[in-house]
Amino acid sequence: MVLFLLAGVLGALLAIIPFLFEYWAAVKLVETSGLVSTVEQIRHLELLAVQIGAATAQWQLVQEYSASTVTAAREISDKMVAEAAAFTEFLKKTNDGEKSSLRLEVEKLRRIESDWLQVIVRLLDHTYALFKAAERSGQPGLIEQMGNFQNSCRDVARRIGLVPFAPKVNEPFDPDCHQPAESQGNPVPGARVLESVATGYTYQGRPLRPALVTLENPRSAEGRGQLAVPEVDGKQSKKAFIE
């Protein structure tokens, strides 16, 4: 009976052993597969670490390039600011120099204009003196010739804006346009022109010199002012031109 029991147990064990080996083989296979998968994942992690390291290196390189680019841009900006300041200063100096040159040229032209204007006025004064001398001579032919000559000279002067004028006899005295002769002193109210000694002038619409006249009822020499006499018959005028 015992032998039958032992034989049954032994047969059962012998029947189970193949299944056990198969189970252990399956377990080993599963463990091996898991180990292979783990190793593969570890290899992927190592590759990922390498990629991360490469990306970090590239990022550092990009950062260095960015820093150098920012530095270069700052230097360029500073140079541009310096160049702009230097160019502005150069333009300012050039502008000041041109203004000074133009100012000198304008002053020179004004002096030249004043000089030739005085020369023309003196020439017209001489022609007027010649015309008055012809009138005093009483010769009609001479008076006509000198009048035509004087009118021709005055026409030429009018082309540049120089206009002579002479007050008429018995015309009321106008202190803005007339100047009494120095020997007559200051005129009294209501004085009238007796004779025109020298013509007055306007230049481009501006008064240049009043006409020198003698008056019918002059005031006495008391209180005589600093009056000017233009150049007539070689006498120098003491009155300056009006600028």
C-alpha cells in the first residue's frame, strides 16, 4: 500500500517536472527579455545624454556668438554716435565759416557800393554845377546842351536806383528833404526855397542826401547847427551818406 502511494507520488512528480522546467525556462526568458529591454533603454538614455550634451555645447556656442554680436553692435553704435557728433561739429564749423565769409563779402560789397555811389553822386553834383553855371551865363544854346547832358547822366543813374531831385523856387522848406546852406543857420517856420544849390538824392527808394538850398527868409546865424554842405565846385561835403 505504501509502495503504491510512493509510486503515485513519484509518478506525479515525474509528470510535474517537465512543466516546472518549462515554467522556469519561461521565467528565464521573460527575465532575459526584460533585461534586454532595460539595456536598450539604457543605451537610448546614453544617446539622449550625448544629444543633450551636444545641444548644450551648441547653445553655449550660440550664446558666445550672441555676446560677441552684441558687443560688436554696441561698438558700431558707439562709433556711429561718435561719427555723427563729429560730422555735426564739422557742419557747424563749416556753416560758421561760410557765414563769416558771407558776412565779410556782404560788408565788402556794401563798402564798394558806398564808394561807387559817392563817386556817382559827386559826378552828378558836378554836372548840376555846370548846368547852373550855364544858366547864369544866359546863353540858351549852352543851357540846352548842358541840360541834355545832365538829363543823360541822370537817366543812367536812375537805372541803378539813384534818383536826384531839386526843389523848385518858392517851394515850402521841408526838413526831411531840404537842408539850408550853412551860412543861413536854422530855418524859421514858413521858410521857402530861394535857390537850389545842390540836388538831393534817393537810392532805391531810401533817402540818401537832402537837397542843399538857400531860403528867402533865413534865420540869423545865432544857434547855427552842424549842417552839411555837399561837394559842389570842388568843396567836400561834411554829411555822410545815409546807410
